[in-house]
Amino acid sequence: MNSHARPSSSGPAAWMARAWNHPAHDVLAVPIRWVVGVTFLIAAWPKLVAPEDFAWSIAMYQMISPRYVHLLAIILPVVELVAAIAFLAGFRVRGAAVVMCGMLVMFIMALSWAFIHEIEMTSCGCFSPAGAKALSEHRDTVGTSLLWRDVAMLIGCGYVWLFDTGRWGLDGILRRRKRRKSGHG
Amino acid sequence: MSDSENSGPGTPAPRSGAAVPWRELALAWRDAGLLVVFATVSALAFNGLRPNGLPLLRYAPFDLLGPCPEILNDVPRITADKLKPGDPNVVIVDVRLAWDFLAGHIPGAWFLPLYETAPPDEAVVQRLRALKPGTWIVLVGAAGTVTAERALTALSVQGLRGLFVLEGGLGAWEGHHGPLAAVQVPAVADPQDPEGALWIDARDEESFAAGHREGAINLPFDDLLPPDPEVLLRIRAAKADRIYVYPVDPASGADRAVSGATPQPAFGVACELVARGFRGVMVWNAPYPGSTGPDVRGSTPP
């Protein structure tokens, strides 16, 4: 079990150290990781199955050169999948959180771009990669709620990056095993 | 050995007395890089191994609403004089909407309408994909080539190669190779054996729900979206030798089965069906529910 160090000194620095290192952060981070991880897992799957449809979705944003749309459509779903699995398993959670933050910042920028340029689209392509098909099938308008959803997940991932040591996950198991082997268990 | 000395990649240090774990936060960036590299390599390998993997870079643009001006010169074009009618190594694909297609098309041309807000028909794309390698796929639109260029970019997205846009469109073909083929959708005022025929209601869903002919199938007319594939399957499964599409407003050009302009709903739907290979399609040249009687669900109009 992790030791919860108690700085001997008092004052703002000690208070901050106690607050930052409080074990409750590890517990709070678990549901955040699960919600974000499952969300990304659900989002990644259809894009992996139909990358050509996801390519259409990316193209609809008109943000990057059409020449590189395929490349992004191939790589991004796997990055989502790997980060989601890492989040759910608690493996390299802080690294995965950084990746998640990066993707979410990218999604927020893309949605903002679509708003600013008034790009006509009725699906963000977040979960249904069939961007153009979604026009007829879903008609879920690209609203600010999507933006807030991504911002909320970004805050959650930021929290994981800052405060989650990965105690409740594979990181914690590996760390405890390592400590036992080195005689500290 | 301290906790921080114990920790390695993937094993972050347990909580310490330090106010901010700068080292762990920085290591997260290294782990993030490793995750992204791993994911990228996996993605490229997965794409390379899967049978329908995408080319990494595209030679033509993605485009939904119009061609990007900066790549217009990259669109492969072909002139009508380089094409021979009936050439087995060339497939002509007409990308206009059904009523324009029936009004006049190149004999033997495939029908692949490109709607404003939908990708090309997957079934036709599969047929194109199954063509022997080296076959030229020549896309034909109206006189302008914008629709054909959109179709070219949309099909190239699907991984098709050998795509060309016919320079000058349909008019250029007609000038070089003679008259076009046209199909007239018959309009009948007095359907024969109405009980044994299949009836298609071309009105919107609300009107259909309010009242329709008994046993009719609703296929709402839409010039922006393709017909619902499931409804088309139902119509095909019915295997009817006569299909009547209704209603028609006689006051607005009812005598024209095919028009260059957007047709009446019944004619539009009938054209869609004929262009997609349905046989025995006719327009019932009468309004619904007729001059007598209320509009009652399931009622049979006069």
C-alpha cells in the first residue's frame, strides 16, 4: 500500500503537498478513467471498422489537406483505442491522460473551427464515422453540447494526469510487485 | 532504495511528500509519446494487412459540396472522341438524378446518382470495385462537370482507380456519338387489376400516416437524398409485375412523365424505380384520395 507521507513542516507548502498527494485522488480518478475510457472505446470501434467513412467525417471539417485525410483516419482510431485501453486498465495512466488531452484539444479545435466557419454539417462524426451518411440517418446537429462534453472530458483527463498515480490499475499492481521483489513489500 | 528509485516506465512512483510530482508529470509525456508511436505503428500495420485498407495519401480531394478550386487541374479528364460506344474496357457512369437520367443517357451507362448530402450508392460502388483492373470508369454529368467531379472525388475516396470525368458532359458525347437513350415512364389513368399490383405512395411520411391506399408502401420523394434502401428491398421482394406510383396533381404538368426540372413526387419516385431496374413501373395519373370521400387510413381511393 502506498505510504501517505506527512510533511513535518506546516504552512502553505505542506498544506499543498497534503492536498496534492491525498489518496482520495486515486479513488476519484477511477470513475473518470472509466467514463472517458469507455467513451473513447465506443467512439473508436466504428471508425476502426469503416475508416473510409471516418475519412469523410474528417474531410467535412475542411481543416487539413485532403491529401492527409486518409492518414488521420487510419491512425486516430487506433490512438483512441490504445489510450482507452490504457485508461481502463490503469496502465501508464498519466501518459494515456496526456494522449487523451491532446485528442480532446484537437476535437475541441475542430468543433470550434466548424462553428466559426459555419461549416454545414449535421453530425460531428464523433461516434458515427459515416459523416455524410449521418446527414440522413441521424440529423444530430453539431451543437455546443458536443463542445461542452469534450471540455468536461478534457478536465477529467487533466485531473487524471495531475493526480492519478495509477494505484487502482495495472500501474499499481506492477509497482507493488516491483516493490515486493526489491524487499519493500 | 527510495520509492522514486523503484519506479520505472509504467510504474509511477507512489505519493511522496513533494508538493507537485514534477518528475512523474514529465514522465507522462514520454509515456504519451510511446503510446502514440505504438498506436501509429499498429494502425499502419493493421491498415496494411486488412483487405480493404486505405491508401495512406490521396491523390484527389475529399469533397462533399463542390470541388476545391486549388486541385481542379488534378481531376483526370477524358474527351468524348477518345471513347468508343460499347467499349468493353470502359464503363460509363451517369451521376445525374433519375429523372434526368431517364430523359436522356448514354446507352449502356450505369446509373449512380450523386445526391447533395449522401455518398454514392454502396451497391453500385461494389460493382465498380469488382470490375477487372484497368477498366476505365468515365463519369458523366450534365453539360458542366461539377457533379461528375464530385462523383470522382467521392469514388476515389472508396479506393476506386481509373476514374475520369467526361469533358463536356453528356452534350459532348451526343455531339460525337449520336443520340442518347431515353425512357418514358408511362402514366395511366385507369390501372388494370389494381388489387394484384404493388402500390407506392410517394407522399411524405405524415401524409402517408394520415391515409393511404391499403397495402401501399411509402417511398417519399426526395431530390436531396437517395431512397431508403430497406424500402427498395421490400419493393423488390414483392416481385410485382406492375407497380403503380401515386399521387399526381393533374394541375401541375401531370402529362409529363419525365422532366428536366424537378418532377412531381410520383414521377420522381417512378423514375427512381425505373432507373434502378424495376420493371412494370407506372404512374397512376390521379390525385389522392380523389375527388370524393375523406382521406381515411387504409381506404381505397376511387
